[in-house]
Amino acid sequence: MIPKEYTWLLMHPEIENQYAGEYIAIIGESIVGHGKDFPKVLKEAEIYGKEPFIHKAFSSDKELIV
């Protein structure tokens, strides 16, 4: 099952650019934390009492090679 937060993130590609190179913590349709330090982002998100979906946005200065 695909998390609803992931679906929401896919529908908002501008977020990937806005937070390039950072971890983004999402609960529902809200960004509840972001930054380059994963433990800090997780701690920010945990205050909301729900398990966050955390995504690492690609850096805008790097190409994705598949």
C-alpha cells in the first residue's frame, strides 16, 4: 500500500525543489519538519504524535543516474 503522504508529495513536485538536499517529514498533507539532519527532522515530526513519512529530496546540483 502506498502511503497517502507519498501520493501527496508526487502531486506537489515543487516541494522537491524547495527542500532540495533535505529530509522532509510529512504527516497527512502537511510538512512537519525538514532539514539535512535526519535525527533532528524525525524529532521535529514526533511531536505531532503520529508516524511521519520521511523523504530525502534530491539535491538540485546532482543528476539522477539510473
